[in-house]
Amino acid sequence: MALFLYLLCVVLCTRLEASIQDIQNSINQLATNTNNAISDLAAQVQALAAAASANAANLQQLQQNQQQNQQQAGAQGAPPAAVTFAISPGTSNQSDVIDYGTRYGMALYDMGIKPLFDSEDTKFDLENDGALNFEKAVERRAKTMGWYDSQQGILTFNVDGEDLDLLTDYGRIESDEIKTQSEPVFLHNGAKRNARAAQNNDMMQVMLFDSLTQNAQTRVAVFKDKYEFKDGGTPEKKIIVAAALYKVIMKLTTLDTKITDKALRDIIQGLPAYCLQVQGDIDKVHTRFNNTYAQLKARGEDVSDKEALLFNTYAQVPDKDYRDYMTRQKDDYYDNAGDMKNATYLTIMKKAAGKFNTMKQDATHTWGGPSEEDQKVIALEALLDKNLKLTKDLQAKLKAKGNNNNNNDGQSDEGGGGGKTKTKNKKNTSNKTRQREDEAWKKVAPKDGEPKSKQVGKKTWNWCMHHQAWCIHKSNECKLGKKQQEKQTKIANSATTDDPTPAPATTINPTYAAMLAQIAAQCE
């Protein structure tokens, strides 16, 4: 047993010694590897340091060279290079081709083709009232994108030696002229087919189409042959010319003919009537004037006496205070005094719009309300109605009294003379309550907006303005009304022919005079 234990201890000690040796070998190998790694890292650090030193030397040399160049340039009097100024990205280097492979190029393209209006409701529908707004929006985009550039622009056309702007002079540039002068852009061998002008043309035609409503696009597409041309290449392609497309759009909007010129003049001369139609809304009046006048100018036409036309229009505004203000401005204009000295039609419109907006915002002023003079007329009308009603009541009482006298005369004739007795139809007074109810409804006047005729029982009753009651006859058939008119005519005639008294120095409102004459006639 002791021998077995001894042998076991010997075996274990031998294995333990071997394990310890393996561990020692591993530690030594790890130390060797670490030393090698540290040596490699140190070598790399040294290499990086050497490279940094070389770069520093190169940078120093570069700075020295730059300094020498600046010194030489200064000695020669040459100014340092300056940044090229541009008002917008599209006008920066506007003669250079746009690189659509860059983010900048794609951003510029997106800017150019973006629709002028955001929603379908606000897009241009080819209606005349929106023409000026559309034209101005296109003009802003063109200026932002550099489409007016002298070398690569696409909107200027020479007609009879005069450079015309397509956006404002489209009526003076024929479609054939646009096609001919655009050939360098759309023909396959055109001088500008692969230049910035071709890119500008493509961006503009996309923008124009996308700025129209769906219905407007359909109408424009019918005239595709007027703006889409073959490039003559192989294979042959069709290129949309933006300038020709714009011409078609404006032609559909205004029917670009001599007949349209007359129609536009009729519209602008009809401003006074339009002012009444819109109840003196100066903003709407000016919008119509601006739209129409801009289209006339695009055709090389003009409007004479614009100032007189505007003053005549303002005279139709249904607000006395506003009319009085514009009358004073008119006097100053023709006297060349005050704010109207050397004024143009634009100055007049500015004054008119400013006063209109001020009065509309004034809480103490009712736009279009009755003036002080109008209020007096209304008061006289109420007085006239009151006097007419009182007169009718008196006439009714006198008539009743006369009927009673006639009845008494008839009775005495019957008793004394034995002749034929005069008789008159009398009302059935057996049911006085029903009679009062029947008379009461006849005196109830119809309210504003209610019909002046109605059916009661089997009869048609009409409101008589002279009797102030519901009658079988109509107002224009009323004998009482005709008598009143005759009296009024006699009084008016006597006032103008028989009265030797000279007329007073001051004038009286015709409405007052007519009312006073009518009151006098009714009070006789």
C-alpha cells in the first residue's frame, strides 16, 4: 500500500513538472511576439513621423511659393483674384453648361422646372383675368434662372432690328419668327444644341406645362405643331421650343387678333360700368385695368386718356365720401397741384387704392352707406309717406260724410217730392266683428321682398300704394293715384311758369323739390 502511494506521487509530480514547463514556454513565446509587435509599431511610428516631416516641408515650400507669387503679382500691380458675383445660382456662370452629374447641377435643374403655382386650384387656366399674374411669374423665374442671358438666353427676339422681350411683347413676335430664331437651339446640328441655351429651353418648357391646369394642358396640346418641331437628326426627334409654347399659351388666353384688340379696348372703356357691377371694389377695378392694359401693351397698343378714364370710373363708386375725395384729386391733377403735380395714371391708381383700403378698414365708416344728403332724402320720404297716409284718412272721412249727406237728401226727396228715390249699396253691418277683421288685413302692407299680389278667396288682391291697402285694382290703374299725379303736375307747372319771384341763388336737390311738391299737393 505504501509502495502504491509512493508510485502515485512520483507520477503526479512528473506530470506537474511537465505542465509547468509548457506554461513557461508559452510565456516566453508571448513575450517574444510582444517584443516583435512593439518593434513593428515603433517602425511604423518612425515612418509616419518621416512622412509628416516631409509633408511639413512640402507645405512650407508651397507657402513660400504662394508668397513669392503674391509678391510678384503685387510688384506687377495685378489685383488678387475676386469671386464672380451672381444674383442667383442660375445666373452664376450662366454661359457654362450645367453638370447634371453633380448635386449642384441637379438642384439647379429642380429649381428651373418647379411649377410656378403650388396647387391645381392656383395654376393658370388660360383665363384672361390671370394672364398678368402668369406673365409676371414666368418673368421672375426667367430672371432667376438666367434665361435672359445675352449669349445663352431664349427669350429675346430681333424683329425689324429691334430686340423684343417675348414675355411682354409676345403679340409683336410672329410664331414663324420664333421658330426660325430658335433653330440653333432645337436643330440637331444647331450651334446651341449642346449648350446652356438648350438646357434653359428644356427647363422652361417643363415649367410652363406643369404650371397649367389639366384642362389648360389639354387645350394647349391641340396646337402641338406650333411649338414642337423636328430636329432633323437621325433618328429624328421632336423638340419642344419653350418660347413657341409660351406664344401658344398667351394666344389661347387672349385670342391674339385685331378683333381681340378691339375687345380689350371695349373692356377697358367699360370700367365705369364694371365699377358699378362690383359695387366700387377698387381692387377688382384695378386688377381688370392692369390685366387688360398689359395685354394691349404686349400687342404694341396703348390707351389714350388713361387718367380721364380712371377718374370717370371712380365717379361711379357708391360711396359719397370716396367720390368727394377722388373729385378733389381730379381737380388737383388738372391743376397740376399738390400730390397730383406731374402725376401719372399709376400715381392716381395708388391714391385711389390707398383711400379705398383706408375707408374699408375704418370702423366708423360704412362703405357705400347713405351720405348726409341721402339721409335727408330718406327722412323726407318718411315724412311724405306719413302725410300721404294722413291725407287718405281725411279723404275717407270726408267721403263718408258726403255719403251721409247724400242719403239724407235722398230721404227728403222721397218724402217731399214723391219722386224716384236715390239708393246706394250699403255694407252689410249685421256682423261688425267680421267686417272689422276683413278691413284689418287689407291695411297690412307687404314686407320687403314679399309679392304685391295675392289670392284671397276667389279674388286676386293687389297692394295699392296710393290707397295703402289691398284692392282689386293695381297701383298703375288707381284713379286716386292719377288725380294725385295731375295735382302734382299742375303745382310744378305753376311753380315754373306763373311764379314771378326770381329763383334763389342757391340750388335745391331735385329729390327734395319733388317730395315737397308732392307733400303740398296732398295737403291741399
